[in-house]
Amino acid sequence: MLPSKIGGDHDVLARTMNCEFLRTVFTGDTIICRVTIDQYEKQERNRTASTASFRCHNQKKKEVLTGEFAGVILDRDT
């Protein structure tokens, strides 16, 4: 699932993830996901708590997936 791929690329460890699949996605479809960070709060041990929501659309601008997740972002630079 694309939102979990994006999170993995940015060191986000999701604790909860809620998704609603709205339409079928076919091989060859182009999917665009927009993520909104709803909460972002620094914590101890190089972590940031976050909550976010997302909406994914196909190439016809039809919404195919919505959801939200909560978890922590690891700061590996420190």
C-alpha cells in the first residue's frame, strides 16, 4: 500500500493505521497520494510523535483510498 511505502521511506513507525478503500485500482493506473500532517510533537530519544491523514486519487481524479495514521518519526541524524 502506497502510504505505508512513503512512511517507510521517511522513517515513520506507524502505531495505528486506518484505511478505507473506495474504488478498485487497476494495473497501469497512476495513483497520487496527498498526506496532511495533523500533529507534530518532539519527544525524547530522537523521536517525534505525529498524526496524519491521507487521500489517494487515480489519474481520473477519482478518490480511491483515504485514511489516517499515528506513530513516531525517528530522527537518525542525531
